[in-house]
Amino acid sequence: MVQGILIRLRRRSVLPYKLKRNLKENESLKNWTTIRTGGIAKFMFFPEDIEEILDIIHIAKRDGIKFYFLGNGSKVLFPDNNFDGIIINMRNFANLKMDGEMIEVSSGYSLQKLLKIAQDNGLTGMEGLIGIPATIGGALKMNAGSYGYEMGKVVEEVTILRNENVLNEKYKFIYRRGLNEGIYLKAKIKLEKSEKLEIEKRMNEFFSIKTKTQPINMPTFGSVFKNPEGFKAWELIKGANCDKIRIGDAAVSEIHSNFIVNLGNARTEEILEIIKIIKDKVYEKYNVMLEEEVNIVS
Ligand SMILES: Cc1cc2nc3c(=O)[nH]c(=O)nc-3n(C[C@H](O)[C@H](O)[C@H](O)COP(=O)(O)OP(=O)(O)OC[C@H]3O[C@@H](n4cnc5c(N)ncnc54)[C@H](O)[C@@H]3O)c2cc1C
């Protein structure tokens, strides 16, 4: 049945005209994820406004087509086989309004562009997020953070899409996870006035540390595992002698043992195998069960 619906969707006969222009077919997920793995997505839809998001969800639910929301693909691992549904790629849903120290930004907006705007306007509060290749939506979902900074410290309010209702609410978060149920559409971010040069200096310092301690120029998805309470995941991985594992073109990074890098043509299957070995060995040695930070799509 789903196959029939997909054929109809491919013919686009079920799509209103205004949605057709933003629909692409047979997109390789390798091109849309920073780790550069994954199969082919049958459809990829690039909404530009809330109505288009509501419309595509409505059609997908009505016709029983699975869908998945994607930001910049920097914390997601898709399977090697094809994704028989719609990837809702949020990158074109990207507006920003600034009013003094308050910034309202939609979820497809680039976090790094936002940091640049904050810096240019002498607004402090997000400097430690330099180098995180996220969209705002992905950063909210993950409560992205680094060097003592995190989304939760600056987000005042979020706009959420839940059960086809659009709601404004307080941002709820824990370590590396936004807890609001639904899809993040927008955020109101409150920063503070500060010296532009000081902001730039802090950002440069953090970026310099990041480039020395993380393989940021290689295909990765950032940290593989969350830090368990009282431990650093990279230390456990190293201590369990897992820092030199390589399977095919997937390998534990030589620079940071809580990163897995794609050395060329790595497959998701190989990355998952490494994740399993690390979890088993760390548990065996430390009695600590590591929890994946990366979102594994099945
Ligand atoms: C080189 C490198 C360095 C990194 N450094 C850091 C770091 O220092 N700190 C850190 O925290 N992370 C870091 N990361 C990881 C990653 O960038 C963050 O987790 C980021 O927040 C993911 O954002 P994204 O837009 O790429 O999300 P995606 O990977 O596209 O999606 C992540 C999850 O969020 C969901 N999602 C996406 N958009 C929405 C939305 N609008 N509403 C609801 N759910 C949504 C997706 O379905 C998925 O489950 C790094 C990654 C790389 C590659």
C-alpha cells in the first residue's frame, strides 16, 4: 500500500501545486549528513513556512508515509538502505528577527550564522557554541553545548508543532536533549550586550581549542556518546582500549576517542559495529553502560 502511495507521491498527484516545487526525489543521505553515510531518501521536502510543514505532515499522515525531520544532519545516522518516505529538511525554513537583545529565529537557521550576527551586534551568551554545525532546530533538540555554554542558557521560549497545533512554551531541556514534545519551529533567544572585541576573542579561543582537540575537518557527527554522570566518555573509551578500532572506512578518531570518523566510504553498518564493541568493552571494564548521543534512525 505504501508503495502505491509513494508512486502517487512520485507522480505528485496528491501534492498541492505549491508544495511540488520544494520536493526532491532520490536524494542521497550521504550529501545531507556530516558523517556522509546513509542510503537514498525517496523524497526530501524543503518547507519554507509553517503552512508547508503542516501540509506535508497532513499528507504524510493521511497517506501513511513515514517522515523524519532533518536539520543540518550533524547528529544523525541513517541506515545504509533506502529511506522509503519523506525527509523534511528544514534548512529553507530560516528567518531571523532581532529586537535589541532578543532574537527570534526559525529552526532551519544556521547556528553559526546566528553566532556571527550576535558577534557583529555585540551580543554575548553563545560564544562557546562556535564550530557546532547545527541548525537552530537541531541545536534545540540536542540542547547543543560546549565550554559551559548551552542552548538552554539563552533560549527564553520555543514555538512547537505538536499534533498539528502550533504552541509557544518554555524551553525544557536536560544535558544534550531538548524535552519539548513535538517539532521545534522557532526560538526566542535572549542575549546580553557586551564588547564586540571581547566576544570575538572568546570565540577565537574556543575555536582554537576545538580545532586542536576534535577532528572537525573530517566527516563525523560530533560526540558518539553522552558523558555518563561522573565520567568522560572519551576516557572510558581509551581506558577500555577502544581508541584504535577501525572497521572498513569507519574508525575511532585519533584526535578524540569519543568521535568516529569516516575515512572515505564508511557504511553506517560499520559505525554501528564500532559503537557496539565500545559499549560492550566499556561495560566489561567499568560496569558503565554508555548511551549514544547520536540519533540512530532505523
Ligand atoms: C565537527 C562537529 C562538532 C560538533 N561539536 C559539538 C559540540 O561541541 N557540542 C554539541 O552539543 N554538539 C556538537 N556536534 C553535534 C551536532 O552538531 C549537534 O548535536 C547539533 O545540535 C545537531 O544539529 P543539526 O541541525 O545538525 O541536527 P540533525 O543532526 O539534523 O538532527 C538531530 C536530531 O534533531 C532532530 N531535529 C532536527 N530538527 C528538528 C526540529 N526542528 N524539531 C525537532 N527535532 C529536530 C532530528 O530529527 C534528529 O533526531 C558536533 C558535530 C560535528 C560534526
